Amino acid sequence: MSEFLQFISAADSETIKETLQPSDGYYPFIRWREEGTIEGDIQLSGHEDHLDGYITAKRNDAFQENSTDDFWNGDYWESWKNAYLAHVESEIKPHYDLTDLDPESIASLLDDLHESATLPTPIPSYMLGGRQGGILWSEFKERSLENTEETADVLSYLFDESEDIGVRLDRFVEWYGTIGTSDGQLLSLATILLTFVYPREYVFYKWSLMNSFFGDFATYDVDTGFDTSQYWKLNLACREQLLPVLDQEFDDATLLDVHSLLYVYHNKYAD
């Protein structure tokens, strides 16, 4: 045991994975260095005017379809997120045990998740990037159905809040790492699933949005790729520095509001 602990303390994450595979036993070990330093790394400042603009727009229902464009968000409407969230609450959570999925339910789960709500395009594909997002979702579904037992284990693990988020994401990318055009797309895919199941815990990740907002208001350059420790830091900043302000103004605030803030800022205000 002492030799094993010495190995874990000395080796980097890739060495641990290569040595312990094909066992799943390395998952609890590969992110231990980051856990102690994750909090407080990113501090936002100077973003308050944009946050106030978002709050005023939401108070005046400006994020509803066909609403006035006189507010901070202009002609961007985001109420489809709430429609899809309601779909997940009514059609997904009551019918699937997301932390203990049955392999036989995977096909129907993926079909139920690929819902359009109030948009002409299914929400996961839309958020992943239109046509390219649709291709990625199709690849995700194809990979999932190749081995529904493994998929059930991986997705159950992803949704298991008792496990570390970085470890859960690492397992997700190991199983789905063969799909998509970039590692960053895989992080977007995983966090779409998480943000609609746990809307107050996780924010949807997209590099361009994160890079614009945190680059301007935290002087933090967001690296590309599937960086789970970086996602943890970004998500923590959104959850602990942005969401509490929204909670003071609204009874229904979630990290989907934060995503809308980042999205509009990136498209309307960022240089």
C-alpha cells in the first residue's frame, strides 16, 4: 500500500491512467492535486453593469419570444431554455433513475432528451451548434447504443452528485472520446446534460462564451480542450459569484440565467 500511495503522489494523471487501465480504479486519484487549490482562483470584477442589465431585462420579460428589444439583451430571447428545463423535469426525471440507469432505457432516454421544446431544432443539437451540433448528437447516440451497459454506467456516473465532477467528466470523455471534432465539444455535450438535470449546480460550457466573459472580467484566458479542472473553476465562479446576485432578485434563478448572460455578452458586447 505504501508503494501504491507513493506512485499516486509522484505520477501525473496520464501516467496513473495508463498504469491502472483497464480498471476504473484510477478515477478517484487523477485529480487529487487540483482539489486543494480550486477555490478562489477566478475572481470577477467590472461585470456589474452587465449583470444589472440582465436583471432589468429579465424583470421586464425581455427574454421572452417576440418581446421588446429595448433592454440590455436586445433581440436575444432565451425562454426556450425554461421550456426545455420543464420538459426534463416532467418527462425525464420522473421516468428514469439517472444515477442508476437501466441499459435497456438508454435508447428511449436519448430520444426523450432530444426534444425541441419551443424551437424548431432539438435543444441539445441547437446548443452544440446547429448542424454541427446535430452531427455531434448523432455520433453521441451511435456511440451510446454500441454498448448500452457501458453507456448506462458512464451516464449514471456522470449524474452521480456524490462523486467529484472532474472524475465524472474524465470518465465521460474516456467513453465518448472518439466522437466529435474537438475535446471542447465533448465538455459542452456533458455539461448540457448536467445543467438541465442540475440547473443550480452546473453551467453549460462553451469556450467562446467563457473566454469572452472571463477574459474581460477576470483577466483569465480560458484554455481550449477538455480541461475538467478548468471547468470546475469556471463553474464555481458562475455558481458562487453570479448566481447569488440573481438569487437576490428572482425566485427562479438558475445557472441557465448565467449562460444567457454569457451568451448575450459574447454576441452583443464583447470586442
